Amino acid sequence: MAVRRRQRLGQGGGRALLGAVLLCVWWRAAAERVRYTIAEELGRGSLVGPLARDLGLSADELPARKLQVASAGKKQLNYFTVNEENGNLYVNERVDREEMCGSSATCSISFEALVHNPLNIFHVEVAIEDVNDNSPVFSKAVLDLDIGEWTLPGARFPLEMARDTDIGRNSLLSYKLTSDPSFSLSMKEKPGGKKQPELVLERTLDREKQSSFELVLTAVDGGDPARTGTVQVLINVTDANDNPPVFNKGVYEARVAENLPAGSLVLQVRATDADAGANGRVSYSFGNVPDGVHSLFAVDSENGEIRTVIALDFEEENKYIFGLEATDGGGLTDHCEVQIDIMDENDNAPEITILSLSNPVPEDAPMGTVVALLNVNDPDSGENGQVSCELSGEAPLSIVASPGGSYKVVTASALDREQASEHRVTVVARDRGRPALSSSTELVLEVSDVNDNAPVFEEAAYSAYVAENNAAGALLLRVQARDADAGANGRVSYWLAGGSAGAAGAAPLVSVEARSGALYAQRSLDYEQCREFSVEVRAQDGGAPARSSTATVRIFVLDRNDNAPRVLWPAAVAAPAEAAAVAPFEVVPRSAEAGYLVAKVVAVDADAGRNAWLSYELVQASEPALFRVGLHSGEVRTARAVSERDAAKQRLVAVVKDHGQPALSATATLHVVLAESLQEALPELSERAAGAEAAAAAELQFYLVLALALLSALFVLSVALAVLARLRRAGPPAVLRCLGAQRFSVAGAAFPADFCEGTLPYSYNLCVAASARAVPEAAWPPPPVPVLSAEELLGADSCEKTNLSNSAVEGEHPGDPDASQACPLDVARQGGQRSVLQCRKEAAGAAVDREEREEARRAAAPPAAERLARFIAPYPTLRPDRPRGADPFCSSLAEEPAAEQGAEAERIE
């Protein structure tokens, strides 16, 4: 499990002010640094530490603060990750300490943790602890060693050292040798605490007894659990070569500069051998060294010169330690150690990495707001790796250094988007090497808008001029306001804020278009009612909260000549008929001289300016030469002296005109009486009054006659309409009924022959509808019966009358019961033997019998008769049971009822 540790403040602090300041600075720096320690080779997802909690962030703040990991190198950034939910730091990729740091005693990974709202940076360092994950390794599988049989016991033969890439106790090796009575293992201390294994000869060798030995050398590290590595040692017993080669130094050291050209000499080692010949010839080679050493250095086997194969780089490795081996011709060897230190040169410019950039920044950001986080790294060491940063360019920004090679770019003063919507600055990083190297990067900072500007009108007050009688909706003027803000904050709309355009609740005189600021007249303006007014126009932007400003608009109504002059004196009369009676008059003495003031015409004009300038002119007068009118004063004066020949009554008509275009005018009528005094003028006034009354009476009589004629016409029309309505309800006229195609008289006209009894003559005409079977469809009515003259009817000599036979009537049906009911015919036949009264009595009885027979006949009537009855039912005039009066052409279809006839007979008697 990961081990977590956070740096904290040390206790103490002096009383001096300097100590307190230093302590404060140290506390702030320590508070921004977090350190954790983990072991290498942890699996992915392993917990490193609660980063959010160690930075003082609660779980509720994490979504808003947006904790994240940033680093100058992409490789370091991939090793760790932060969980967004709990803010813990986890391993994201396997960490191999030997791969990252090699043989360095310490190994750590540094990165930055960023938090937003507000933006801040914290330096995080994770130390990697070594674990015993590497076993000791020998460069050869078999070590060949030649030992002469004459070698004395106690001789030492150095063996190859094993190599362990771990560090610390995990790299401390101990050796073991398989048991053999002829040999033992001894350790020789080396610089740095390392041990050199040496083979010790315990007894004299005899080649004839045993010519070779096979031993196993085991290297054991100090880890827990320990790891081991083995190599086979093959010993050959020889006859000669009793002296091994010996290096001049056990450790060779060299210091070379990096970027040394390939093939450059680093150092030269030397070993000597006391033997002669081939046994004294020494060759040089690498011992147990890492593979990287073979790619960087080469050793000359003859002279021991070590040269570079490629250019060295201090940033990759600043020190190399490896072993060399010297071997003589007899197989004896010696070992030495070579240490090569690489000196740094200023060959790397600073690297600038933008960790975070807040873009855009609101213009109301307070001073000191962090807008960018930078990391500057120089791989060089010493002064070559010491970096300073600065900003180049004019901008309200400054750069502040933070621990761990980080820098903050903060606002140095207030921002104003209206002055500069973006700022471009160059970050320059420069080291302290000689010559100094530098690098730069450009930062583009956009400034976002804040609604900090109210709309501003182009003019504080506007004036507009409009002629009266304008059309509704006419454009008066346009107001315009500008807002320096952008977007919705700079979008201006216009409203009416108030003014003297009208009282509250009254219809407004003007309106403003919200987008364009155009002012329109809501209705036609009248100069005589309102000559000028003002409105307040408000310009408001779309920000939140909105800002606004107002401007005053004064609107002047220009006059037009739309009012004619109005005459105040003499006052105009309503009707011409009354003019003679009520018209004003002036009395002028006949002794008046020229220039006498008769009267003054007083007129006014509601217009203004030239439209109200009035001029007077006399257009009509009984005596044109007698009077004159002042052009501008309207004074009526005599143009000459009044003479006896001048008429007593004078009528003057003056016209009053204005100076408008076109000019309007009015007339004034003035009556003048020429008399010395008012008493002398009264007769003239009386005649004028009498004439006026006569004219009024004549006019009244005309209207009365006209009203009477209209009433008479309405009455006649009403009577005609009533008669027409009555005729429409009663059906067609009797004449038309008698002339119908299927109607004819069954009894001719008859008159009584005897008028001696003093009764009035009665005649009865009967019209009945012929049967459909007896009368064809095209039957015409029979010819009229002869009618007696008046003289014959009224003759006093004799009451006898000529018998009128009913046989002359066509269409008479013998045996018809109705034929015997004609009482006047019976009287004619009997020569007047029966009186009319008796006849009527008999007729009344016969009518009763006839009704009974009619009812019986109707009951036994065929279907055709029923259809005829239904046909005549809607027409009351055709019903046989309804009495009718005398008709000039025909009588009723039946006689009056018996009761009515009896009453009439009694009345006649």
C-alpha cells in the first residue's frame, strides 16, 4: 500500500520581524506542496493518497473546483490520475524505478495539481521506493581461470563481480562458493561499500593428479526475500605463468563534458604483468557492465584507451561506473573500476508548458485573478537550470513564480473590454547559463464582456418639427443610442419613459419603435391645440441587470393655414330671413364728412404667423364710392361727404383674408342708416321689420300647406292599402267570378210587375257553379236577360208587368228544386195576385226545405260533388249557405236565413 506523507511546518519562529516573515513564507510554500511515497511496481488503480483532502477540499467542493493533474512532461502525467468523485490520487501506469531513475539514490515524480474557481496550483511529489525486484547478474555464464601448479598456497585470484540494478540494501551483494578443499572465497572491500570476490588457493595444485576444477560462485543480494545469481568458475591447472596482470589503480576516475564528440578519448587504463613472452602480454576488456555502457564507450584491448562511441548527455546520465578486466596470455586476470562523471553544459533551453489558461476572462475580474498557469523546466543543472520568466508586451498582466518551477499569470490591474477585447503577451523564460538560453511562448487572453456600460444617446436633447394635420403614423425623427458593450449587453431597445405628450390615460401622441428608435405620430396633430410637447425616450440594453439612459425629445408643431378668419363684429346671423331684422346696423349722420368712422370690422384667425395676418377689403356696397375699409385695420370710414342723394339704407359687405397659401377668407355684412339721429332712423328700421315679418309669415304658410298635402297623401295611401288588403283576403271580384269558365246564371234578372203596394222593388240574381257533367270546360256564360227600362218599372198606370220567362235562360234544368225558389218569378206569373210579404214567407219556408234537401243531396252526392265542395270551401263568397247583398251583376248563391227574412218582412209591413 502506498505510504502518504505531507510536508508540515516546523515549529519555532523567532521574535524578530524577519523571522516571522520568513516563517510565513515557508508556511505558504509548504502548504502548496504535497508529498507521497509509494513502492515501485504497484498495480494500476492502487491508491497513492487522498489528494483532495490534503489540499483542503471537501467532497462538496470537488465538482466546482475541478481538481486535475498537470505536468510539464507527458510521461509523468501518465503515471497518476485523480478520481473526480472522491479526489483521491491513483496509480495509472506501472512505475519501474530502475527504468526511471537508474542507479540514482533517490527517485521521485513531480507534477502539479490544478484547482479552479478560483484557479490555483499545488506541487505534488511522489517518491518511488525501491523493491527487490532484480536478481544479481554476472556478465558471463562461465569464468575461466588458469592457475599454475607451482602457485603457492594463499594466492588470491579476483573474480568477476555480479551486478544488481536495485539500490540500497537490495543491491548489496554477498558471495558464496561451493565447497572445495583446494579453494576458498575471500571478500575485498571496494569503494562505495561493494565487495570484490577473490578466489584463495588453499593448497598446492598437482596437475598430474587433477588438471581442472569446477566451482559455482553464488551472489546474494540484501533484499527480503533475497535474490541470487550464479556463475560457473572453471579452473585450469597449468605449468607456467606465475604472475597475473596488475592495474596501476584500483579505481580510475575521469570528468568529461557532455556533448563530447564521438571517438573522443575519455581516459586510459594500464596493467602490468611480470611474466615474459606471451604470459606477460596483457589485453583489456569490459567486465560485468550494463548494456548501455557498451553503446556509449569502447575500450582498446591493446592500450587500454576508453573512448566515446556516441555523444554523451548529462540529462540522461551524469555518471557512469563500470569495471575493466586485464588478462595476460596465461589467462590470469585483474580488475579495476572506472568512474566517469559527465559535466553539464548549457545545451538545453527552458521548456514552457501551459498547464491551464482561463479564456476568456470577464472584464470585471478583480486584480490578482489567476488567468494562466505555466510550468518552466530546464533539464540542465546548476545555474544552467535556473530559470527566470518575464512577460513581454503591454498588457495589464504580471507573472508570479510558484514552487516547483510553476508560474502564475495574474491580472495586474482592472480589465476593460471596451478598450481592449484581447491581450497578447509573450512569456519569455531565460536560464542563467553562459551563454544564456531562452524560449518564449505567446499567450492570447480574451476579455469577455460585462454589462458595465449604459446606452449613450448621440444627443442629450432632440428636436423635431412636424406640420399640423399630418397623417397618423408619420415619421417624426429617429433617436439613436450606442452601447459599448457586446452581444446582448450592447443590444439597445427604446421605450417611452414619459413627458408632456399627454395626461395619464389619454391617447399618446407619439410612439417609438423598440429596435430602430423611430418616433411616429399616433394621430394627426393640431397646432391650435398643441404647439409643442416633449417626451422622454429611454434606451435600455439587454444585460442582466439592464442599464438604461434617457433623452428628451421636443416636438414642435408647425402651423398650416387650416383656419379661416372668424368675424367677431359685425356678428353673423344664422338665417338670411332674419338678417334684415336682427342684423346690426350703424347710424351715420348725413352731415358726416369724408373719413368719418362708421364702424370697425373685428376678425381673428386661429392660425399663427403669416397665416394669421389679416387684410380687409370692401367687395360690395350700395354706394361703392361712399365707403372704404382700412386694409389692415378693418375700419369702415366714409370716402366722401354724405349727400342728400344717398339712399337712407346702405348695405356693406367686406371680405377678410389671411396671408396663408392658399389664402382663406370670411365675409362681414354691415347695415348703415343715414340719419341725423336715432329717432329719424326708426321709420327705416320699422319698414325693415314689417317686411321681415311678412316674409316670415309667407314662409310659415308655405310650410303649413306642404305639411297638409303630405298628410292627405299619407291618408289616401293608407286607405288604398287597406282596400287592397281587404280585396286580397276576400278573393277575386264578383264580376270575374261570374265570368269564370265554369260559372253561369241559372235565373235571369226579374223584376216584380206589381208596385202598387208601395214596397221597394227587390230583385235576386243567383250565380251557381255548373256541374262538371253538364257544363263543358270551355262553356261561356249565357247572354244576359232583357232588362226593363226605368219608365216601365215606375209607370203608375198599371201594376202589371210583362211576364219574364225563365225559359230564356240557357242551362235551366227542369225539375230543379232550386228553380221554384225564385219568388219574383212566381209573382210575375200570377200577375201580382200575391204580395211580396207572402212571397217572402213562402220563400222562408222553402229555404228550410231546400236546406234539408241540400243536406240529403250532399250526403248522397257522388265523390265529384265532394271534391267540388272541398274546392269552394276556402272561398266564403262561393259558399251557398252564406247570404250576400245585392250585386250589380249577380246575387248571392242563396237567400238569407229564414229568421232574417222573417224579420225583414215584419219590418217592411
